[in-house]
Amino acid sequence: MTENHEHTLEANLESTDRPSKIAKTEEDISDEEEEQKPAVHDSSMSQNPRIQRYLVAIEYIGTRFSGSQKQPNFRTVVGVLEDAFHKFIGQPVSISLSSRTDAGVHALSNVCHVDIERISKRKPGEVLSPHEPAVVRKAVNHFLQKNEGDISVIDVRCVPSDFHARHKAQERTYFYRLLSGPEPLSAFEKDRAWHVPEELNLSAMQEACRVLVGHHDFSSFRAAGCQAKSPIRTLDELTVTEVIPSPYFPSVMDRKQNEVSDDLHGCRCKSETDSHLNSVPSIGKATSKEVLEFGRRRSHCCLVITARARSFLYHQVRLLVGVLKAVGTGSLTISDVERILEAKDVIAASPMAPACGLYLGEVSYDLP
């Protein structure tokens, strides 16, 4: 984009409206403590009626960042986001994240808040009415895409000045992707999932989930350095689901079963009731023809582990995944899982799953 185009965008916005890892990871170390405190303002700025607080949802590829929290001399999620906002409004801002993530951990939707006072760029000192959320999203994404394009704003909403992205979070959902099978990992899946060469026993993993879900002392799933006062957590959901490996492209059978037919109004799908998933042969298992056909990659079995709770301990999700994977390969039994939980010591747990398969999927709120 030329300088003239950039100048036009900024004028329109004003007129129309390699890496070191951070100390903490996907689990917010003090959510429980903060939930017990009354909400407080971040700074005196948030009480200024001329300042608008925005709740911002973002997605990013975790392997491109040295974690989420700002660090000198390293590229981080907060650092890149603050830089984009600075270029947009012409003054520094402070970003407050709902959930911290380590290097390698991705986000389908992490949330932060930011306070913005809209000052005229043509008449310095003149305060203008706040930008509309859509304008904020478009402008910040403009500057983010000019960078590496590995982070983007997916939603923006105006919230009251005392609404805190971290303190007000009601629930957090994480997903973990496992790709099972002897075939080498596709280049398109690099750093997007944990490749497990062995076949995984889905039913055994699901049974292990039933042992771990609920209200427990999760000391065995709490890494050293966790600063939470209590290891007690309520895991509202822990499930394992087999899904279609992605990226997924239709096979010859899929295309034949989803042919379009001509009518008076042009092409349309055969039937709205035809399910694309029903046309897919056994998920993750190649047919004999696919195995023999030259140039076709055999797909993996893709399992997604979902963990949902109000808050998590340090490395809790990845430690849970490590145990579930061991159950899937047969290294651990259900009795072993019960023993590990009762041990209340992280030494008893299996090795922790790598960061690359973990995704922060959603942060839920009771929005005003």
C-alpha cells in the first residue's frame, strides 16, 4: 500500500468516526484470587469520560511469538498489538489480556481491553467522539496485516470503563489437537498439532476424561512455579472428539455426492439436508484406493481434546493432555490416571504435551 493510500485511510478514520518463553503459559495463574476481589480500574485514565474502553478479541499463530506478555527485545502478542494501536491513534496504549499464553500456544479467540482517547491528528489537543468498534477493528487490522499477518482482530465492542478482560471472564475453553498415525506430519500441519505416531485408543481416552472432569485437587497437574494459592479447580468439561483433519479438501467421492444441479435460478446444492460430513469415509482413515493412488497423502486420525473451566493452573491443560495421550497409547491405564490424580504431585504425571497443539478457543463473558 502506498503512502498516499495510508494517508487516505488515516484521514478517513479520523473524519468518519528468536524467541524466549514467558514465565507463565495458557493458564491464568491468579484468576481465582482476582475473582474474589471487587473490580478495580486499571488506571486513572479509565475514569476519564472522554476515554472509551474497548473489548477486543484477537486470533494469532503462537509459534510466531515469544509468548503473549510484553518483553523487551522480543516479539510478543501484546507488543505487536500495542504497536498497531499506537500507529492507529497516534499515542501509546496499554493492552490488558484475559489469558496469557506461552510461545507456541495459539489463540482462536483471546480477549483484551484497551482504553482510547481519540485526539484529532489535524488539530492536536482537540478531543473527538470515540471511534465505532468497526472502525477500530478495520484500522488495527490494517496495521497488523502490514506486519507479519500472523495476528488479527476478530471482534471489538465498547464496554464500561470498569469492565476488565481478565477479571470479568466467566469461562475459558482450550482445544488441543493430536494427529495420530505413522505418516510424517504434513508441512501444512507444522507447529499446529502434536504428532503421535502410535494409534490412539479413543474410548480409553474418553474414559480417562470421566475420571479427571469435575472438582478436584489438581496438584498433579500443576507445574512448578504455579503462583495460584490453591490447586483446587473445577474442570467443567474434558472431552476427546475425533474430527476431520484440516485442511480438508473434497475427494472424488465427496465431489460426486455434492454435485450441483442446474435450475431456473442457476446452480445450487442438491439438497440442504445433505451432510458433508456424511459423505466423508471413515475419518482419518484412508481407503485402499487412496493408499495406492500416486501423489495422495494418507491422512492422520485427528483428535481434539477440549478443556473448559473458569480458570486453570499453570500448565494444567498440557499436563492433562500428556496423561490422556499416554492412556491412548496404552502406556497408562484408567487405574493409573486415578492414582496420578490422588498422588497430588506433578512428578506422578506423564510428560507435558508440547505447546504447538494447544489453542485458546474462547473466553466467555456476561457482557453488559
